[in-house]
Amino acid sequence: MKLKNIIKNVKTVKTYGSLDIEITNLTSDSRNIKPSGLFFAIKGYALDGTKFIKSAIENGAISVVIDTTTDIQSLEIPSGITIVVVEDIRYSLGIFSCNFYDNPSQKLKVIGVTGTKGKTTSTYMIKSILEKSGHKVGLIGSIAIYIGDQKIEDCDRTSSESFKLFQTLDLMVKENVEIAIVEVSSQAMKLNRVTGCKFDAVLFTNLSEDHISPKEHANMEEYFQAKLSLSKLAPVVVTNIDNEYTKKLPELLPEKRVITFSLENEQSDIYANNLKPANSYIDFSLIMNGQSSDIHLSIPGEYMVYNALGAIGISQLFGAKFEDFQSGLSNFKVFGRSEVVPNKLGLTIIIDYAHTPASLESILKTVKPYTKGKVICTWGVGGDRDKAKRPIMGEISGTLADYTILTCDQPRTENPEDIMADIEVGIKKVGGNYTKIVNRTDAIRHAITMATKDDIIVLPGLGSDLYIEYMGVKYPYNERTVIAEIIDEIVGESQ
């Protein structure tokens, strides 16, 4: 596509060189530039993209986009390279990518899913229900990208950069996908990662304390507004009115069609009651459109019912019926979300992504009533994130778990010992039984060796993450493999 056609619909401040050149690829990662590429030199939190312009040109970039804060003279860009100067480079990346891939979001139905808890699980629920109703569905999420049953690639962040989003949507169009489900984080909204994308409906699951840090959001109101901004992009919004933040949406979005769901308010559009929980599933009655239906959900926990109601609310907009809800949810699992890990010792071990006070409380309250023995909670929290939640989560684990093993999660650039010390304040406050083992594998080993078949080991935090990040390096780490290897050692020693 000609560069002059790619940069349309964005007011450029200045251009240097020809706009009549043919562009074959675009990216903000200099390592992925190919011949005849367009490179976006974004100044991010950790990296300054202008430092990689030379590398991008060596790899084949023939045009570079910079913002107005960049001193062109200092870049020493060779003659023959077209330079495009814009006010907002991230916004421009979204619009330019949309143009380059011929606006793929206009060619299919797009569902956006946001919220503090339940985004990933909800996207997989929606996908399962819609596929039962006969649709070909694509999913762009924090775990992986799927087209139907085919995994296209694994992901390591909730929302990809906009060029990757549009590239993936374009692939889905070519593969005849009808409905694309996109998991959208607050950071994605703040950093314009979905700019240019058309949404047909949005699910806003809930909002609770999370992502408050210098590199994320200054306070809860800013966090809420970032989430809310996605809802403003779609004509229909489905939301939870039992949550103190999302219950405001009908009032805040009077021009939208807002569909509500609840476990507490019978006047909501979608309502659930008669919850019958068990340790590996939960049954409930669904009341919607004047009808009632029994639903069997193959993941335990009241909070999972909220996810199911949101997924149902979205799915019915695209023609799903009660029988699709029933079949789509009855045999449903998500990698790293309330995931029961089979093992040779017959122990109950659950991996979950819980990393906020509300989600930790939810998983522990779910397993507590059905545990004959002890609840052993082995966990930590991520570094470079909201420190205020650490003692709160310590109180929760100290109160609800019979024994807590504090360990490393995703320390990033923090000292794991310092993170555990912050959590420890809360555990001591409530007099919880605990120990500290900084090495996560050693901590899991300790939990397994002390557990009996009457106990439940809960491993919150990593969930679907297959790495531990420390000081800028992501070290491969799969808790399922770690568990299997530890148990193999134990079984071998006992023979």
C-alpha cells in the first residue's frame, strides 16, 4: 500500500521525503521490520524507539514515524528515508495500522471484554457459547490467539500493540471468522492499542483495586475512566450491577443500550439464583427474558457465575439461545483459571490467576467450604505494581487459608523479599499461620510434601503465565511441569 494512503485520516505535522512509496509491513519493533517497512519510533516507559531507528533501517525500513518531541537533527536518518512527524504516535499507529490492513474490524463483529477480574475466563466462555450456536469465532486474549480450535500463537500480555491487533483481525477476515472477541486492558485504552477498531458490543465485568502504580494508573478514578472508555466505543454494553463501579454504567452511558446482570438484584436483565456450589463446579438457575433455565458450570465459585452471566449477556446479542448457554458452559475449562492439576499423588492442586484482593478472596472462599483438611495457599504478588494491596491480600490469606506459604510471583524489578515483607504485615495482623520460601519451586515442594488428600493446595498468581520475570528477563516457568517433576521425585523416593 502507498504510504500516502496509510497516513490518511491522521493530521501529520510534517513529512520529509516521498509519500508515494510502497509499504509492505509496519511495526514498532525494529527487530521485526522487513524490506519496505514502516517503523514507528515510540518512546515508551522502558525503551526509546528512536534509539532503534538505525536498526530498523538496516532491517529494511524505508519510512519512519516520529512524534513532535523528537529532535530530527539528532537522529541522523539517511537521505531517501521518508520521515512522518505526528502529534500522538500511539494514536497514529492505530489509525495507520487500521488503514494498512483495510479496516478489518468493519468486516466482522467485534466484542471487547474489559474489567479487573474475569476478562480471560469471560472471553473463553463467550467463545464456547457462540461456537455452540454455530458461529466461527476468533479470540485475541492474554493467553493466546485462536481462530476456532486452532491456536495461532501464545500471548504474554493482555492487549497487543495496535498493529498486531489489526494484523490478527485481517487474518480472521481471511479465515472467514464471523465474530472476534478481544480482551482489552486499561493500559490498552491508555496507550491507544485499540484505536481505530470498531466494537459491536462490550462486556465490562467489574472493577476493583488493581493496577495503581507510577507506570499504570494514578488512582482508582483514572483506572475506572480507562476501562469506561472502551464501553464508549460500542453501541451495546453488558455490565455487572453488583459492583460499586460498574453499576454506574446505565447512568454514565445514557445514550447506550446497557444490559445488566446480577446475583443480588432481581430487576437486572440477567439474573442468577439457586446457586449450588461444589468443589469442582457450580450449578445455578438463569432468569432472562422472562424464562428460567438450569445451568451447569464446570468451574467452581460464585465469581465464576458472574463471568457466565456476562458471557451469556454478550452471546445472546449474537443469537445464542438457552441450549447454547447450557452446552457452552457445561464442559468448560480455561488454562490457569481455577485449573485443577491432575497428579500421581491424588492431591487437589489448583492453579489460578488471582492477583488482587477480591480475586484471592474469591478463590479461597470457593474452596474453603469443601476442604475436609487444610487450605494451603502458596503465593506472592507481582513487583512494580500497587503496593497498597499487599498487606490486604496478606490479611485475606491469613484469615481464609489454614496455612500460607509466601513466595516469589513476578518480582520484575523489585526484591522478592521486600514484596513478601509487605504481604507479611497483613498476615501478622490477623495471626495467620505462614512461612516464607522465596524460591517458588521450593515453596510448591513444601506445600506438596505437607499436604494430604484431604487438603487443597491453591497456587494463585501466575495462572497462565509460563515464565517468571526478574530484572527484565523472563525465565521459562510452567507450574504444571514443576508440580509433576516434584511429585515424580517424591514417588521415586518412596519406591
